[in-house]
Amino acid sequence: MTFSFPTPTLFGAGAREELPARLAGLGVARALVVTDAGLPRTTAFALLESALAGVEKTVCADVRPNPGEADVENAFRAYREAGCDGIVAFGGGSALDVGKAARLRVKRPETTLAGFEPGLDWNGLPPLVAIPTTAGTGSEAGRSAVIILGGRKRVLFHPALLANLVILDPEFTRGLPGKLTAATGADALTHCIESFTSPVFHPLCDAVALEGAHLIAGALPRVVANGGDMEARGLMQVAALMGGIAFQKDLGAAHSLAHPLSSLCGLHHGLANALCLPFVMDFNAARKPGVYRRPGIAMGLTNPSDAETISAVRALFQEIGLPPGLRAHGVDESMLDALADQAFADERHATNPVPVTRDDLRSLYLQAL
């Protein structure tokens, strides 16, 4: 087995100032900035523009919250038409995933994303600098891009998709609204818990996941209560990166439930995870006692039972303003069969701590309503 944690990462307030020199070092003379549709009007984007003063660039700013093939095609066309030779992906997980996936189209313009095959030669993708403006998905550290293809979320996976450089500058997250801070933080915690409890053997990821959960339990309530707490903002960025590293080990049933809630119902991915995770934890703990003891210890509990860890997760989500209930977000019983079909087709539950059936997943949706 091979273990690898290769992504160079710059961390700290002001780290963005190194971006021009780093782009030059990667051989990028004209960058395509791929970003979320709302970001150009923010202070965070103004900070990026200031850092990129003097750098030739083209901006593609139309990435949607749950991106599909059209988002990637827009970025690919902008890259080609402007004669770019590298990408700066700036934003939440959606912008980072679109930036990563657009490089696949640059490498093989004759191949659609729907026809993506990991076995093809993907060496020599354009350089990518990933700069998250949220602390959740960990996409900046990942080897995959999640794109809606054919009506469902598909994970495009290849080691070549790793960013050449990650910049974690907490100043970029200062203005993130409280609800989005909470939802993205819940996403990061779900990554840490699900990756740790996945039965795949990867002790390095296990250690990273537990420390990520520890950081989130302390920092997430702080930053939701006070968005100007820059120490907590930085800790959440690091924790989200750690979650992204840890889930190269893979995830579990909460993610299989969350993905269709985004593609079919439009829910934010982190919110969908928060609404599903405690019910999946109940399900797993009933069939594999003790599975959540160590995550509970990481979150600050003393020798907890599974029930105590699950209660702590529920309490954390309540504290940050993410109370349970899919129904409050427009999901009802009429949608459950379609959701369960897609959830069972999603590969993430294959590495759940215990096996799940399609009926189990439907039942979990019903409990989460």
C-alpha cells in the first residue's frame, strides 16, 4: 500500500501575497480564475484581485452551488478562448471542483466529462492553485471533482487532479455568512467522522481525521458566534483541509444520502450532511457498538459511549444553527423513493462501517424528515 500527502500548502493571514511568485514558478503567464457566481462582489474577491495585481488573468465567475457539466464547459471555453496556461480556483468546493475538472477538458478536448475514464493518460494537466473561501469540503486537498452528470452527482477521481498549490488564507473567509460557515463546518466534521469510521486501512488518515474533528469541535462554535475570530477561522481552514486529506480513505452512508439531496433537491452539501449524519451514526452504532468512541474522545468527551458521541454531534449542530429536519428544507415523503435509488447507486456507502441496503437508506431519509 502507498501512502501519499503531497500537496504543498501555504497557511496564514496574508499568504495570498505569495500567489504571483508561485504562479510564475509554476510557469503560468495567464491564469483563468474560476470562482462562484456571487464572489466577485465580495471583499474576499477584492483581496484576491489585489494579490493578483500585475498578473495576466481572465475571470470565469458563473459556477453554481451544485455544479454540472455546463459549469465545467464554461470554464473550459473561457480557458481556451483567452489562451490561459493555468487555473486559480477560488471559492467554495463547487468552484474548486469546476477548476479541477476543467483541466480534464483542456487535456483531452475531445473527451466529455460523461466519458471520463480514469485509465486514460491524464499526465500534464494545466497547473492549478486552489484557494478555498469556505472551510468545509476539503476539495483543495482532494484528488476528485464532484460534478452533476446525467442528473446525479458523479465523482471524477484521478491523482492528477490534485492541486499544484493550496493557499489557506483565513482573511478570505472573514465575511462568510454565519449559516454558510455552519454548513461548511458541518461538512468538514462529517468528512472527519466518516473517514475515520470507514473500515479501509489507512492509519495516517485515521490520525488526521481525529485531529480534524478535535479542531472543529473547538473552533466551529467560536467562528459561528463571532465571524471575526480569525484564529478560529484559520483553525477551521486547516481542519477542512484535514478532512479532505482524510477522506482519500473514503466516506460512508451520510454522504450517499447527502449527494441526492443536492442533485435532486438543491440542498447545500454541508447542510445535507448535517441533516443526515446523526441518523446514520445511530444506525451504525446499533450494529457496530463502540464505533464512535474515539471520535467522541477527539471532540473532547471522556471515554464516551456511542450515544454520548452522537448526542455531542447533535448538540454541536443545534448550537451552530443547523437543527434537524429535512422537511423544513422542502423534502417530503413523495421524494424518498427517487432519493433512495440515487443514494444506493452512490458508491460512498460501500465503505460505511456496516452494510446498508436501499431500504435502509430510504428508512434513514424517513427518520431525517
